Amino acid sequence: MKNTIHAQFTGTIQDYHHFIGPRIKNKICNFTRKNRNTRNGICEHCNTYNKELDSAHIHGKGRRQIIEKVLYNYLNNKIVIIPSLETVEIEILKLHKPIENVVKFLCKKCHNEYDNNIIETRENQGKNLTIQIKKNSKSR
Ligand SMILES: [Zn+2]
């Protein structure tokens, strides 16, 4: 019989961010980088070519927010009890797919504008999420 031991976790949400968070971050970064490379340097907003593109997390869909969304399912009196770390990790990574739902690949200029002047229009609760960036907004 196969002996399966699941790594477990008990702690606060902050503990999870502290001890497990860096590993999740690393995985998401790798996954994001792969997708960014498929953009061939073309900014999603202005469609210009850039040597390097930034990965801008769509507001409200940051890594921490996604992690916490999953952790709430395991929360009991402010303590997170996870019977299988691997399962939770898979759940968190799944919520990052498709990557277009959580990250936009933007040039530096559009990234700045995005972070400063975001207008979000949500249709269908996150499905068909469209993002517009205000043009010519007042300077920072
Ligand atoms: Zn751009």
C-alpha cells in the first residue's frame, strides 16, 4: 500500500504568507514570466513593442488576495488548518489561470497609468473583465 503523507499547516493567515507565501510567489512568477514571453514585448494596452514588459496585477486580484480567498475555506477561529499544503497550493495556482484574468502585461508607461488611474468595469462578476485606462489624466 502506498504510504501518502500530506504536509500540513496550522497557523494564521499571516503565518501562511510568511512561511509559504514566498514559495507561492515564486511559482506564480515563473508561470507569469512564461506567459509574458508569449506576448513578444507587445503591451496589452497601447500595442507598442517594448524591450521589457511589466506584469501588472489586476486590482482586486493580487496574489495575497487570491491566497486569502482560498485560505478562508480553511479558516476556523482565525486559525487556518490545512490538511494538505499541496492541495491548497494547487487551488491557489488554479485561480491564477487563465493568467489574463489576474495579470496584464503592460509597458512601463501604461503600467504607471494603470496603477494611478484605474477604471474597472466588471461584467459578469469577473468574467469578461475589461480594464480601461484613462488617457491624458492629470499628471502625478
Ligand atoms: Zn503600453
